[in-house]
Amino acid sequence: MKNGLFYLKLGEHILYDRKECVIMRLIDVSRITIEEIDSGILHTINIKDVFPIHEPLTTKKDRDLLEFSDKQWEKAQERFRIIKPIIDNRGDLQLVKEASEAAKVNRSTIYRWISWYYETGSISSLLGQKKNGGKGKSRLTPEQEEIIQKNIKDIYLTAFRKSIKYLIRAIRHECNEKQVPFPHESTIRRRIHEISEEEKIRSRYGKKESDNKFAPIRGNFPHATHPFSVVQIDHTPVDIILVDEIYRQPFNRPYLTVAIDVFSRMILGINLSFDPPGAMGTGLCISNAILPKEIYLQKIGVDGNWGCWGVMDTIHVDNAKEFRGNMLKKACENYSINLEFRPVATPHYGGHIERYLGSFSKVVHDLPGTTFSNKEEKSNYKSEKHASFTLAEFEKWMVTYIVNVYHKSIHSGIGMTPEDKYIEGIFGTENTKGIGLPPRHFNERKVRLDFMPYIERSIQQYGIIIDHIHYYDEVLRKYINAPNKKQSSQKYSFRRNPKDISVVYFFDPDTKEYFEIPYRNTKYPPISIWEYRAVLKKLKEENITNINEEHIFDTYKKLEEIELKAIKKTKKLSKTSRRILTKEFSNKENLLQDIAKIDSDVKFNSLYEQDYNQDMGNSFTHLKPFENLDDEAFDN
């Protein structure tokens, strides 16, 4: 395992049941066969049950994007452009030679850049650690480096398959002959470790053996040649009214963001929210597509297999403003994702995802609470009256449909199910090579935060202020009033979850980790960004201009009291109370108790609940394959 990435390849050493094992066989996208190193016992297990040999440590080369100037970022991108042909054609030593000549660096530097990139999977690592004047560093002389590289090429990377010990003896002998100081053995071993497995196998065992393990599948699509080669992302409002989590009253239509793999038509990631399309929803959808789904399926209670994970080559989007932000652009660049925009006035260019969303809407029209697509279809149907699903329940229904119906239904455009096409792209067929199981990102929280919008703040003695609210933790102490090169206050990046802004996430530039920074006054209750906006609107209506956090939380408390009284009078949500529904209801029981204190007669209508339970019980009986999926957009 490299830091941050967990590779699932034949011969890779992993941990299972606290025992060191080696991967012997890749069965499918969810199962592998492993062998215990000590006992030789074989196991066929689920991929989610294996772990890296060593706990992932945060690499010192993994730096936050805000640390870089535009010039530094261009330098990192230039280095990636130099090594990308080598990464795409692993084992081609001629490309390494050409890259070193073009960059005017020796080959060991090229290998070092590649190693840095593999450690993190991000372009930001290609600038290495911040310079510290050379303190504690030790560099080989050019003569030592030349002897090491020459012997690696002439002795180790050959069909004779000489051992590392033999290589070390040969280097020692040549150093003695040329009266050059012999480098430490660990230095030689590190140079070997920097060489990719593909290059080692190609040089020592031959091209055929290397291709069998590492060569990607080549299909007939000019761009989407294998899984994750081209992924399309788009948003749509869903044609259904959902109910709130607390009172089960009609609330609003949700927005769905979907990432679809053009090669296989598999749904790689989603995000469902009441929030209109924006950078946050897009980022959450991308991170959902990149990360494994086992924990996510368990969290929402879906029984099924969604064996898709990995970093895509290209994301194809339309020209909406949420796709044009600098945050998304840099996050994609950092993960070496090519962000492509649809040409203006060419709606057919994005047909893959748009036709899927259109077909999905037709399926939703069978559910209680649907708004249909137009007034003619809706006719006299009362969407609010029949609304039954909460956001969480609809997400569970939707993911169940994707995983257990759509992925397993024959798709006329490819002549097989999306799941079978995806597996074919991963493992190959008799005539084509598969790309193999993609590496898994082990630090899931970091991936999610990397794709969230960030906020820049300097750190003061009181901590930081975001939207009038103070945040502080001891981890910030050493950065208080830290100057940058221009002797002005250094700014650092903070990210936050819009559903709960009681905590922000600080990327520590020294430890390369995210830390939770809570409210400075921890007595304040958690609120969502939408609740904060409602409070701000209320304060402006009252002509309060000098706003501080006391005003905010006092007004928040008043608004909640107004809401509870409104429930007593109307027994349904007013428009002003809609803001409460966007937060995560970890304190749902307490809130219900508060309602009961105001009016002990406030109860759920039993007849309504009976209708709801009946609708929920029947909701999955309507599941059908996407019979109306239009394949015109997938034609070449």
C-alpha cells in the first residue's frame, strides 16, 4: 500500500483477520482469494474485509492546494505532464530516458516524481515537502547515482532476474574500482522500491506477463475505452415531493446529482439533497464515485453490491457555473482528473447523463408524491397529499433501484447489463485485457474534504471567524498570526459540512491532516448553513446591522420557539420552518419531546401513518428495469 491508496493486485500483501496474507486471485469486484503467509491457508473473502499491512500514515509530501502560488501549481502540473506518458505506459524505459532529457534531470529524479505521485495519487505531491534549507538531508553524488542507475538497468531489470543482494554486491564492486564512496544498502533498496511493479515485471518477466496484469482494455469507443475513462455528471430536480423527517409533512422536491460511466453505463456516484445544484453537491458526488460504497450502503440500509470505486480519467460536464469554480478545477487537477466542458450549443454532446436522468424520472412517476413532468400528466393528482418518502427513505429506494435493478438489467445500447459490462472492463475477456481493480483510497474523509469548497482565513488569537461565528482549538495555537513571505497574515484553508457548521475542518500544513475545529463557545447548538441564512435574513428584517454570534444564536432560539408554536396551531410546517429540515436530526427525540411539552395533543395522524406505511410497503413492488432508456446518446 502507498499512503492514501490501497492497491488490489496479484501478489500484494494485505492484512486479514490480523494476519499477513498475499492476494492470490481476483474473483470479481467484491471478492478475492488470499493466502496466509505463515500457514498457507487459503480464504475467499470480501474486499471490504482486508486492510493494508501498515496503517496509512499521512505523507509529508501531501500538501494543501492553498499552499501553492500559481507559479508553483504550474510547476507541479508540468512535472505531471512529464511523467504521465510513463504512468500510462509503464515499463517503457525509453520514455523514462526521454522524460529525463526533456526535463533536464537525471532518471532517478523522474522515478522520484513517479514515486511521490503514487504515494498520494495527487499532483500536489510532485513539489515534495517544503524546503527547509537542506537540514537533515543527504544526497548522493552524481557518480554514485550514475553507478546505481546503470547497475539497476544492466543487472536487476533484465531477464536474468538477479536478486537485490547480487545487485548490491555489483554496485559495491564498481564503487571500489572507481574509488567512489559506496552508498548505503537502504538507499539502493529505495531506488528499487521507486520502480513501479509494472516496469519490474516487464523488464524481468517480459511484456506478455506485464500486459496480462496491467494493460488496459481497448474497446471500440473512441474516448470511453474502459471503466472510469469518461464519466459524465449532471443535476436534475426529481419529480417527487418528499416529507420532512420530524412531522412527515410535505416539504419540497430534492435535487439529484449523478455520475455515470460512459463505457459501462454504471452509476458510479450520486448526491441527493434539498440544496440547489452547486459546488458542494458536485464535490460530494465525485467523492462518492471515487470511494468504495460498502460503508455507504450499510449506513443507508441497502442490501446489495455496488462494486465501483476509483479515480476517473475524464469528467465531462455542461457549462453550468457550479462546474466552473476554481475549487472544483484544482481538486480535479490534484487527482489528475481531466475536466471537460460541453461545447456551447451542442446539447447532444451531454446526452449520456441527460437521457439517463430523463429515464429515471419516468420510474419516479410510479411513486407516491410524484409531481410528474408536466401539468397534463399530473392532471388532478395531489402530489402533496400522497407524499410519503423522507429524503433518507427516498435515497434508500433510489440506491436500491440503481444497485439491484438498473445495474442488473439488460441495456440495449451495450447488449448486456451495465454490471456485466463493467466487470468485463475490469477483468477483460478472451480477446481484450482488463484494467484490473482500481486502487482504493483508504483515507475516505480526506477524499470527501478535498472535493468540498474551502474558505480561506488567517488565524488570530481568538481562532478564526466564519460567518460571524468564532471557532477555536488548540491545534491552531502555533499558527496564530503566522506571517507569510510578504509579511502579511498567512491564510489557511477550512472546509465545512453545510448540514452542520458547528465544526469546520482545518488542513494542518505541517502534519498534512484535517482537524475538527469546533465553536469557540461550545454551548451553542449545531445548526446548518440554511438555518444560519434564515437567521441572517431575520436579523436584516429587524434592521440589525452590527451582527455577532450572540445575535445569531439568540435569533435561532427564537425562530425554533416560533416553529414549535406554529406546529401547535396548525399541526403542519409553515414556510418559515422549512429551514429546520435540512439539518441532520441527531437530536430528533429531544425535539419531539419539546413539541410534546408545548401541546401534549400533538401526535401523528394515525390514518396518515397507516397510509404512509401502506405506501412504503408497496413502494418496492413497482421496481422495473429502465425499459425506456434511450440509447441514442451512446451511439458512436
